[in-house]
Amino acid sequence: MKPLSLTNRIALLFAVVVAAVLGMLGVVLDRAVDSHFRDMDQHILAGKLELVGNLLAKARDRAALDALPQQLDDALVGHHGLTLAVLDAAGRVWFASTAETFPHPLLEAARRHERSLITWIGDGRPYRGLAARMPAGVSEGGPYTVAVALDIRHHAEFMHQFRRTLALAMGLAALVTAGLGWAVTARALAPLREMGATAASISASHLDTRLPEKRVPHELAALATSFNQMLARLQDAFRRLADFSSDLAHELRTPISNLMTQTQVALSRPRDARAYRETLESALEEYDRLARMIADMLFLAKADNRLLVPHREAVDLRLEVERLIEFHEALAHEAGVALAVSGEAGVHGDRLMLQRALANLLGNAIRHTDRGGTVGVSLQRDTDGVVIAVENPGPAIPAEHLPRLFDRFYRADPARREGGGVHTGLGLAIAKSIVEAHGGRIRVGSEPGLTRFEIRLPAA
């Protein structure tokens, strides 16, 4: 079954709410009108009882008592639908204006000196009656039970018609409300439909489209803002993915092209074992580069899926940096670069991961330092934890490159972007993943003469 649209749901909800409110109002009105008729009938009946009681009280002798029925008939002239009966002390009917029989509960209530207004059906007609015990002026035959009843058929017909009209009005009101609710809701949801149409037009090639934030209602502004922010993130992710795919193709193309070229050259003519060995050794270097690139990509994939869980242990950062300096001493000496470390600090983290991140930063700094320069590593503690800074002298990195230095395969130097060399272009991305896996953050700043990579790790 197809679910109702939001417009139809709101319209139906409006109709149900209005019907419920009108229904409660109808019940209140029905009871108020019925109570009004009941009070009016009781007032009329009580007046007749009082009249009969006065006539009985004035009958002080037998002659006056015998003349009383005629006076009672005269008192009922002009009161259509009014019935009167007087019963003596023995319960016999002493006077009756009609043959209508009064119900037993009404007479019993009068004998108990209770005036209870009772409604009943007699001969197919609705009646409402009142009865009371009244003494006569003469003691003979008293006290008398006087019962008076009123035909309330016209009241019942009015209430029946009133209830039908009220029900019809409530039904029409519910239908009109549903229609108006549908129209108002459809108009109110027009901005939402516009947002839906805009969202439907967005594709991978049109991620620059944005939802209007100023022309939407206040309730939808937060949704539009969140959606636009999501689109901005998607656009950035698509751009990074496109750049990454392009860079990956360039990075893989170089070693594969080298392997194909070497293989074609080796197979172009017969060669001796030494030549084939040199070809295989050269191919092995390319295979090694491909293997390291794949290993680095798997490492970053684990980091992206939050599967990079560091092993926690006490790490002496000064000792690890000194070991890395010793390891890179040959490379630094060949490049004519000096290495220095200052300060001491320790953290709880994965020693091998932190060692890899620092090695990537140190190797990157050595490669971008001119001969005669010094790469410095400083360690210090502050109120937030530990700060590790790797600094190297050299020309400033343009500001537009700084935000993307930690992207995969990104190189600020255009001459180094086409693969080549022994480095995969993933070192800084791996360093960032390791730092973030430890709950820290990494940033870079560059100015003429100095580039500084700074790692902040939380205190243990």
C-alpha cells in the first residue's frame, strides 16, 4: 500500500482534530440544551404541583373537596400535553385528567417525600413527570399523592433534529477543514518541494548546486544549511577522489611503464646472463616501489575505516627521535644536511606507528633542505600534552598548497608530481592518519626561510 503524502497526512490530521473538537463541543451543546429543557419542564411541573397543593389546602370541608375535580380540570385548560392524577392515601385514583398511567417509581418517590423528575415512555410517547405527597384542608381521605406529567414529544423531536443538524455541521466542517488544510499545507510545503527538485537535479557533475537558504521558512533553514554543508563535503570529497585517482594513475604508470620498457628491451635481442640479471634487479626495484605503495594504501584504507587502533605503551620520544636521526644519518650526510634534536617528552601510544610518522616527517624535511642546512626536531610539554616540531630551512611553501600537503600523492613541487623517484607521495598522509589515530592533530606552517610541521598529542 502506497503511503500517504505529507500534505494528505496533515490535511487528514486537521480533519480528525477538528472533528474531535467539534464532537466534544457538540456533546457539551447537546447536554446544555437537554438540561435547559429538563429545567424548564421541571419548573412547569413544580408550578402545577404547587397549584394543586394550594387547591387541596383550601378544601376545608366535604363540599369544597367534591368541587375540587372541576377546579383541577379548569386549571389544566390551555396546557396541552399536561396530565394530572391525584391518588388518595390508599393508592386509589381520586382524580385523573387522562387515562395515562404514571410509573411506579414516580409514585414511590412521592410516598418517600422525594421529588424526583422521571422520564418514561407511555403509549409510544415520551413523558416527564413529578409527584409529591400533599395534605388536604379536610382530613378525610388525605394525605393525597399528586402526580403531574408533561408530554415532551416536541422536545424530543427538537433534540433529534438538533443532533442531526449538529452531526451534519460537524461532518461538513471536518471536510471543509480537510480541504483547506490540504490547500494550506500544499502551499506551505512548496519550499520543501522546491528543495526536493533542486536536490534531484544534483549529480556528481553538478555538485556546485546549493539549496536556497534565505528564501526558505525558518523551520527549513537549518535543513537547507545542513544539506548545503553536506554537498560542500561531498564536492570536496569528489574533488579529492578525482585528484587521487588521477595521481594514483600517474604513480602507477611510471613503474609499470618502466617495467614494460625494460622487459621489451630485454626481449628485443638475445643477451647474456649478466644483462638479464641487471634487468631483473631493476625490475625488482620497481616491484618494491609498487609493493610499498600498495602497503601504504592499505594502511590508509584501514585509517579511513577507523580500523587503525594504536597499541598503548610508554614511549620516550627523545630516544625514538635519536634512533631515527641515527638511521637517517647516511641520507642526511649525502644531502649535506645536519640533524639536531632538543627537549624531552614522553607519551602513551604505539611506538612503531609514532616512529613511522616521525620518520616520514624527518625524511620529508631532509629532502627539502638545501645543502648546509639543519633539520631540527624539538620536543616539549605544555598544558594540553606534548608538542613535536620538525623544522627545516628553505623557501616558503605557497599558501595555496598548505591545506593539501597531507592529501595522498599531493606534491607541492609540480616537477615531482609525475611519479618518479623512490617516494610514493603518501608519507605525509600516513603521518596525519597516525597522529589522528592517537587523538592528536598535525599542522604545517611555512614562511620564507623556514617550514615547520607540528604534532600535538594529548597527555597520557
